[in-house]
Amino acid sequence: MRLSIAENFAVRALSHPGRIAIEVLDGGPTLTYGQAWCRVAALAEALAGTDAGRHGRMVALLLPNEADAALVYLACQVAGVAAVPISTRLAEPEIRFVVEDSDAKLILTGGTFAETADRLGIAVVRVEDIATPKEVPRPVLGEAGRGAEACVVGYTSGTTGFPKGALYSNDHYLTAIMRWGWEFGITADQVMLVPGPLFHLSYAGLSMAALCIGARIRIMPEFRADLALSELSQHCTHAFLVPSMTTMVEEEWRRQGQPPIDAFRLMISSGAPGPLSMTKTAMQMFHNAKITEAYGWTEGGWVTFEVKQADTLLAHSVGWPTFGNEVAVFNEAGEPCAVGEAGEVGVKSLTHFDGYLGRPDATEEIWHRGYVMSGDIGIWQTDGRLCIVDRKKDMIISGGENIYTAEVERIVHEHPAVLEAAVVGLPDQRWGELVTALVVPREGASIDGAELEAFCRERLAGFKVPRRVEVVSELPRNPMGKVQKFKIIEELGEKE
């Protein structure tokens, strides 16, 4: 008998209904496993009557980052509908696109987002209107039989063109969650901090992995570095932090002058590459913890993993392929790359996506020899680790030379005044593209463009040195902390 994600959670609720499952920070509620399962049942009942669209029964989700935002994924499984989480950071036209593209006939919403939902022209259910039963309902286990059906549709960030809905079946998402729980060593006595948005499949998946195992999750409605540091110091053993979050927590730790943190056990870094300086500081701050890196993408899932070691730190390394993943790197001719040769990363696994919703042509394009391709440029190392050096579309060609932006960013990050940096190529009549650095200074520091160029020239070949430096207060990022380089190019292009 193979239990679904929701059924695995139900087993925990029946086994220990009084155990704490979810705590919402900043004054939010605390739910036991029994109360959480009651809430899942109530949400599922509210969604059960969802009409089918052209892609089946889809429910759009536009919710505050609170308990319902985690439990609704389980409720959708119970109700037999697919979850379509929508970023609460999108503008209304972008939200409308996701609703129309998925052909969702119902949207579950709450809080300040209900007003936007009311204008979308589909049925609206507000979480505030759903009553929760007092008694824990007993589920029927092992009878769902919907493994091949759609579980969740996560929309890509749409950095070029319109976003696409990446569909995961119940079986693929369940297998991914089971694997994450095992790989990250989650056990029932641990506490997972959820510092990011539950509309993102990684935060949602890790939360469900923890809950299916019987652990506790603590949800931050909004990320704040001071609150995150307090949680990691006093309450939580595990956390998934994107590099921008880690950098802010490290700055707060320095500002407060705290000693190293003892109780924290595992930091998962993913979503974007982080500089070695960030990793080294994390090792000092969480001196008893494993500092790890997980690499993946929306369509491929997490495919490599590394526990960082001080004596083997390697810039751009994302570790070794994980259990159940066959990772390959292909050159421009579509052939597998040798060690040390750069090419595009792809994966074969039981946990990648099932295809783009309603986009068979786009689905076919992302496959090569049975591998789901990433759009990332990677290089195998002699010890079997994979290094990610750039996005394929972000590589700069200047004066006929290929320049990997990650290499330039690594050097810029080494400057003591630089907190964060992003490197892009801007159109240039002479060189084709001009290497351009956008930098965020550390608190109290100032950055001189000419001095930074000289710093880089001592450490990089001349053609890789940034010819233009822009100092900014922050970098544009998507909800997962990835720098949106297309926005940098647009904004800097408008300034010229």
C-alpha cells in the first residue's frame, strides 16, 4: 500500500494528535497535528466541488504565508484537485495570466489578497469563511489511487516571455518529498524554520516532508533577518535559506555581536549561487551545524547535494548527484562533456516534472536524450562534484571571448566593501557586450568603481574585468532569491 502525501500526514495526526505541528510566528496561531488534520479536512471539503477546466480540476491559491498556505496542498490531494500556487508578489495582470493559463475555476484566498481574487472572474473561497471541525476525522488510507494525476502546478518566474506551468504528478511529488526528508536527515524531534513563501514548491515540499515525518514547522509570515536569527538561535534545528537570506542573517549576527550558535543543526542553501565568503561565515555562525548546498531547478527538482567542508570548499560547487538522479552535462553538439568541459546540465530521475501544462511543444524542447535540461552551464570536477558557472542565457560574449558571470561575481564578492553583486553583459558597439557589475555595499562601506575595477584586474584576465560599475541599495530578485538579471539589463539600458 502506497500512501499519498496527505495520507502520510493523516497517519501522524492519528498517532499523536496532541503533538505540535505548526507554529506561525509574529503572533500567529499554533496547531497540533490533530487540529491541523481537522483543518485539512475542512479545506478539502470547501474545494471538493471545484469544476473542471480544460486541464482538469485546478484550484488557484493566493494566500498569506500562514498555516493554511501549507495545509492547502494536503487538502487539494484529499479533494482530488491540483494546486496552482500563485506568488503573492505578482501584479494583478500576472496573477490573472496564471489563472487563465491554468484554467482554474476556483481560487482559494484570504487576508489582503481577497480583494484581488474577487476581480478575477472565477469562484472565490476565503479561508476565513471555512469552519474547522473539532473532532479529528479518520481518513481511509491507501485508496486514493491517483498517483499519475496532477498534484501541483508551479509557474516559472517568466524571466523571458510568459511563465509556464510546471506540472508534477502525485507520485513524482511524493517521491521528491520522501527523498528530501531522507537526504536532509529530518526526524520527528526536529524543528524546521520556514522563512520563505509557501507558494514556492521547495518551501511547500520541505514543509510537507517535515510534517509527514512528524516534525514541527515554524512559519515566518514575512522574512526578517532579526527574527530569523532569533529562531535559528533559540528554536529551530533545520532551515532552508536562499543566499540573500543567509547574507542578511549573517549581517544581523555581526551587528548584534552574538557568539556562535550552538543548537542549530542543518542549513540548506539553494535557489541561487552563494559566494564562498557567505559559506565560510555560515560555518562560523552555525559552528555545530552542517552547511549544505542543494542544486536544482523547477522542472528537474533538486538533483545534487553537498555538505560543505572547510578543507574542500570549491567555488561554484553544488556537490554530487543525489540518490535516484542521473545527471549529465552536454556540449553544444549535444554530446556528453568530459571532466573540465563546460556544457548544459540535465537530469533523469523519478522526481522531475511531468511536463508544462498545455504546452506540449515547450515540454518537448526541454528534453534531450531523456534528460530534463536546466539551462545552466555546469562543469564536472575530477572528484565527481558539479560546478555551476552560469545560466546559458546569461553568459557574456565580449570581444569574441566567453565570460562566465559567476566567475566574475566570485571575484567582485571578495572585495571587503561588497555585500552582494551581480554581473551582466550590456550591448556595446565595440565589444558586443560590456561586462557590467551591479554591487550592494556593506553597511557603512562605500565602493569606488575605479578602485573595484583595479581590484578585479589583479585577479582576472583583462577581458573579464567589469568596465562599468553601478552601486545600488539592493538587487532585483524573484521570490526564491534568484537575481533577475533581465531586470538589471532593462533598468541599466533605460539609464543610457
